[in-house]
Amino acid sequence: MEFSYIQILSTVLLMLFGIAVGAQIAPIMSWVERRQCAFIQRRLGPNRVGFFKYRVFGLAQPIADAIKLLFKEDFIPPYVHKAFYVLAPVIPVMMGLAVTVVIPWGSHLIVGGEIVNLQAVSLNSGFLILFALSSLSVYGVTLAGWSSNDKYSLLGGLRASAQMVSYEVAMGLSVVPVVLIWGTFDLQKIIASQSTILWGFLPNWGVFYAPVSFVIFLVTIFAETNRLPFDLAEGEAELVAGFLTEYGGMRWSLFFLGEYSMMFIMCALTVCLFFGGYELPWVSQHDLILWLSSVVSETVARWLLLPLGIVVLLVKSIVLMWFFVQVRFTVPRFRYDQLMKLGWLYLLPIALVNLAVTALVVAFVRFH
């Protein structure tokens, strides 16, 4: 298969754009979490650092944090396995930023007479490549726990690996009903199928077709991203800081960059599967393009609507990430036995029953 220069350039630009968005999530979300935590606990939070004489709710706090972490002493404990200790923080960041290439930022553009898909990597496997890459991030956490040569770190790494393996089974099974309903793995086609109206007044979102899948998927992405109430890999009250115990400075921050990037990707995937992706509710981009095409050409109309699709996807994802923050400071951490029990004894059977029921309903509807 031959690729034109336009397709290659567009793929590179989309990859860089996705990586840039993913990289900015960590500093922004660190500020949001600290402000929201302070609001819940009736404190002020970071509100001093601003630009010039304007404090603006401490919006420059992430910049101050980055400067502080950059200038911290790069200390490596003498008893660690140095090569793996240094490598471990890089893996979650690489995986967290790499999976941004799967997210569709819009339908397509027309450039030089060619159709450019606004998804950097569009494969036959669809979003399964996202699961494949995101599951590799556990190796960074496990490697950090083992290479630190510390009992608390080792226990945190083992917990992370067991947790992610347990919840990825239910996560995969929760997505299969969505694939059966829309009949494709392609995220672009799944989003396009959700651009119509359901029952005359509801957006045709996947959450209305597969609510059980949505709940299971939402719970499992908390575990997949090591977020409270499933942050057993850190467990400060039990393991000091788990796999992070022997890390500091920028190496410490790299783990959180990977975590926040993965949280954003999982929220964006949830939006694409269950909330219409970049499509506005009740008004599809196709209808908007047809309306604008009466004034300008279709090519110009698609370019004009490109920022709208990106903003819609980001806003929906931000709402979900805000929900992540609310849960963190509302629900207490699970015990490890409760975590395993929820994953294997509850979520897995429910996901299997949900899959069987959905398959029967889809087969009955298509047969008739």
C-alpha cells in the first residue's frame, strides 16, 4: 500500500497533537485535584503562584512544581538495580503518550483532494491496540517495585500487576457488547453510529444501549489507572508509597505523567464508546457540514468544524476526569481482598452475563 506525502504528514501531525495534549494533562490535573481536594476539605489549596502580579487561583502552580522537580537532586539509592530503576519510570510515560494516536479528534478533512482521517492510527483491530499498549504500562510499575530492592516497593509492584490483570479481563468483556451493538471495532464508525437521535429526544449514545457495560468499564478504568479507591499499588497507609517509595524528583513525576495521560486516554475512549465522541448531542457534524456547505465549500466547512469536534471531545473527557477527582476524595481505599473479590466474584460474572444477554438481543433483532 502506498501512502502520499499528505497522509504521512497528517499522521505525524495528529500523533504530535495527541502527545502534546496527553503531556499537558498531568500539570493541569495536578492543579485541579489539589484545588478540588481543598474545596471538599474546606481549605484554600494552591492559590499564591500566578503570572506577574496576578495570582488567578494559583494557575501557575504546575509551572512552579515542574521547576521544583527539575532542580531536585537526582539521587539513586546505592542498593537498587540501577538500569531497571532508571528504565521503569519511562515505560508508563511512553505507553500513556503512545496510545493517544488511537483517539479520533474528528471525522475527516479534505486536503489536496485527498481524504485525511483525523485518527493518527486507524487499524483493523480498532481500539484493541489501545488495550494492548495500555496493559504494558504495568511493567513499569512492577519493574519499579522490583528494581527498588525494597519490600514495600516490591509489594506495591506485585499488587499493581495482580490488580491490572484481574480488572483487564472484565474491561475487555465489557467492551464486547458495544462491538456487537455497533458491529465494528472502528472507533470512527462507532462514533458515527451515535450521531443520530434515539426515541426522538435522546442522543443515540452507547450508554443507553449498554448501561451495564458502561458501569463495568468505568469501574475497571479506575483500577487500570491505579486511581483511588483502587490505588493499592501505592497504599500510603500500608506500604509507605508502594512502588514509588524509592523515587523522587523528575523520576517520581514521570509515573504521574503516565498515570494522568492514561486517565485522559481512558476517559476519551469512554466518551468515544458511550457518549458520542466528538459529536455534539442532538446535532451531528454531518448535518452541520451540510448546513455550512450552503455557504462555503465542503472542504472549508470541515476545516471550520474541526476545532468544534476537538473541543466537544475534550469537554466530555474533562467532565469524566473531574468525576475521577470527585471519587478520589469521596470513596475510601479498598482492602486488597475486597479489590480482588470485586474484580473476580462480581465484575467478571456480571460482564459475562451482560455479554450473553447482549449477544442474544442483538442476534434476535438482526434475525427479525
